[in-house]
Amino acid sequence: MPTQDEIRTALTRVIDPELRRSIVELGMVRSIDIADGGDVHVTVSLTTAGCPIRNSFTEAVTREVGTVAGVGNVSVAFDVLSDKEKAALQKTLGRGSMPAGALAQVKNVLCVGSGKGGVGKSTLTSNLAAALTLDGKSVGILDADVWGYSIPRMFGLGGERPPVSPERKILPMQAHGVKVMSIGFFVEEDAAVVWRGPMLHKALTQFLEDVAWGELDYLLVDLPPGTGDVSMTLAQLLPQAQFIIVTTPQPTAQKVARRAAQMAGKVSLEIAGIIENMAGFTTPSGERFQIFGEGGGQALADELDVPLLGKVPLTMPLRAQADDGTPLVFTDPDDPAAQAIHHAARGIVAMSPVELPVLQGPAPTGISLPMAG
């Protein structure tokens, strides 16, 4: 017979797709009932009665509980957290409100940042999104650099405000198959955004929870320079996001990028890897110059014990296409910078978790496996 502790341990693997934490940690497991024959009934408490992700909870609870030895049938029921319980959960999470499913269908969130400006985070973010799209992934970009927003320009978007759905959700703008949301859509073109922390927190919360992102394999978040309010807000709202650090090769940039890594550690963001940008320039005649030095990205990756996802060289088309509004990866995939970014994107895909089906019951025998042709 399975025990309550075994069932609860299995339920720690059921992650709320919006809050990015286990339903056990969030206190959403109301009850576990085990019948004499091993049948298990689990009641899960939702944040709202009309929660759009209840089906995903049913599937995940049934799958994970079904892996426990001795479990027969698994059934799942739902109730709703009381106002007091919801308020306690909001306080624990540091949120003013609970989400309503906007990020439930986003599989992976990647924050692209650095400790300083001018290292090409936005250019890399836009081209990583393009590369992932070319590989058949559904991708969105949240331009969280509220002071230096540039993603709309890099995708040729501007002049229009995003529409609102009948469900009162903001619909992201789209270009080249990529969904885009930015503060740049809501202010006059090239206007300066002069906001303090509380306004930033509110805006980012809205961009994450009031935007109809839909099904996405990857949501890339273009962070502003530094380790301030925006990074901490996102870490609070997206505790299971991963962090990609961008640096240039010289030791000075590497040291500043290390501070971004320290920030990620303090707010418990996992570092997925390093991308070294501006890694040398090759002239049309084939001569190569290490304008910003060499080896900083690898040194930082070694120090943090994470992979170096790519070394992106300086090329004139990379800059030109960013200004033109179409990512280089789309227009010239053979450019050395485009190839390096595509390599980094494939490294990101290789690191992304793949949910495999769980076999129930005894392992089948006598199966012939398909052979590679």
C-alpha cells in the first residue's frame, strides 16, 4: 500500500505552470485519500474556480501519483483557496494578485541579461528568438528594458498599440512569427520612461499576467542593464526562469557580468549559460582582430560551471539588420554571427527539459526497436 508521504513526495513534482513552484510548496494539496485497494484521490485547491489550467493539474497529478508503487486508480478533484489562504499565498510569493493563466502554456522562460549596458543583449535576444523560430519553436519576447526598449524597432514594429481580446487580455504584437510585448507600444515613439520601482513592478506584472501569450515553447525576457528593480521583480514573479548572461570578451565586462551572476544566485535564478558577444572581427580579406580581447566568456563560464553557449563575432550585417527591423538570422543565415547565434539557440534547446511519458505497469517484453536508417 502506498503511504501519504510517498504520495506527497510524488506531488512535489507537480509544478504550477503559472507560479512555477510545486503544488505541495504552494500549499495547494488539500487532501490525499488512499483506499484499501491502493486507489488514490487527491484534492487540489485552485486560486480561482474558473482556473484555465485545471486540466494540466489533472494530467500531472495522475501521472506523478501513478508512478508510486502500489497505486491503483488516481482521481483528482478541485476546490478553491479561501480568501484568507489566497492572501497568505500572495504574501508568501510577494505578489499583489494571483495570476489567471496567462503563462500557463509557456514551457520555458529565459531571461537574457548582463551587469552592464552596451553588450548587445537586445540584438542577441531578437536573433535568438529568430533562430528558435526557424527551428520550429513557438517564441515570444518580453522587452523588460523599460528605459532602453529597442525590441520593437528590431522587429520593425511601432506606431500601433496592441489590441485587447474579448477576455480583456492584451494581445502581443507579432512579426516574423515572434510574439512581442514592450513598453514601447504604450508610449510616444522615443519617449523617455521615468518610473520608480513600484510602477516598474506593476508594468512587468501586467506584461506577464495580463498578456495573452498563448502556447509558447520559449518566452525570452530582454532585461535592462544592472541588477536592480526589474531583475528582482522578474525573479519574484518567475522563480523557475533561467538566466542567460551576455558578456563581451574583455576582463572588465567579465567582472561586471559576474555581478549579474551573483544577483541570480541571491534570487535563486538558475544560470543556463553564457554567450560571449563581439568575439572578434574578421575583415572582408579574412584578417581577424580581437578588438575586445579574447576568452572572457569561456573564463566566466568556467568560473560559474555553466556552458558557454556561443561566441558571436562582430559583423556589420548584425548591426544593420537590427536597425532595419529584421533579425539577421532570417535575412542571412550564413553570416558568421547568425551561425554562432543559431548554434547558441540549439544549445538552449538541448538544455530544455523534455517531458517523457511514464510507463504504467510491468515493462513490455518482446518489442522490436526501430533502427536508424
